[in-house]
Amino acid sequence: MEVEIEYKGKIEKVKLKRLSWGQNNDCIRKATSMVKGQSQLDQVTMHELRLLASIEEAPFQKNVEELRELDFKVGDKLFNEMQKLNSLSEDDKKNLDTPSSVKNSQATE
């Protein structure tokens, strides 16, 4: 997915990809710490890591410092597009219990 942004006074494109299950889990793991024997998820860190992992091409360097320097509107737009890209649709949620290959074989019986 390509997202148009304004960066340094020019219209630029950022290419985002859908994260794999493992990539998403890796971001959660890296954003989790132990505090007094309890795991604690730093959601800001998780959001930054997920966005960085989702960016394939950008007019800026792919690191947390560069993300934090982006204009608020640009960062928010990229984050929202990444969230949409990495969310399950309502149909996907309904079909979680039964793999499509099983549904297809049941439909032909």
C-alpha cells in the first residue's frame, strides 16, 4: 500500500506492508518489560515498532528518531493507514474459526 505524505515541503510516497503474525508479536515482545514481577506493555513503543516494521520505502530514514520528528499529521496518517492494513476485516473475524480450505470442502459435499 502506498500512502502520500507531505515531507520537507514535497509530496512523497511511503510504501507500507502488512505485518506477519511473527513480526507483530516481535513488536509486542520488544515493547514489553517486567515491572515488579508484572509484564507491562508500552503502547507508544509498540505503535512505533509496528509502524517501522510496516514501512518498506520512505523518503526518510527508517528509525524511531525520524518517526518522532515527523509532523504530527504525517505520523498520524501513517499510523492510521498501518493500523487499517494490519487489522482484520469483519469477514476475516467471522471466518477465524474455520479455515477456508475446510469451508470449501464442506461446500462441495
